[in-house]
Amino acid sequence: MELENQFRYLVGGYYGVGIMDEYPLKVYMMKEIEEYIKAVVKENPIPNFDYVKEAKKIKEELSDKTKLQDALIVLNLMKGPMDLVFMIKNRLKSLNK
């Protein structure tokens, strides 16, 4: 997978967790994802890539459904809390109806 795409789905997942207002610990989970993204970027820097511009583009242009799907991927990578995973899956089901 290209590093740019990896960065995009990590950021999409970050914003996907941000959508989950009903999750009481979302701020803490978002902080963990942010630290994970920083570690990935530090370990695999992408030359001539504007991280801030790309993150803003993802926030504005990606659909909520895609952000939530990205969040599932990121939470799986990070071994995130299962209660949040189930909440996201339920939200995705309601979006599909």
C-alpha cells in the first residue's frame, strides 16, 4: 500500500471516531489515533507531501460512511475498544438503510 493512502485512511479513521459523539471516551481514542498517525509519519515520511492540506481535504470531502469504515480499519490495527467498534458498525448499518 502506498504511504499516501495509508495516511489517508488513518486520518479518515481519526475523523470517523470523531463522529461518534455517543462514545464517552472518544477524545481519548482520538488522541491515541493521533499519536499513532504521528508515529507512522515519523517512521515513514513522505517527501513533498502536505500532511495538513491532505488532512483538511479528508475532513471536508470524505463521507461519514467512509470515515467510519476507515475508523474500523484503524481500530483493528490499534486493537481498539470493541464497544466502539460495535457502535461504529451499528452506525454504518443505520447509514445503509
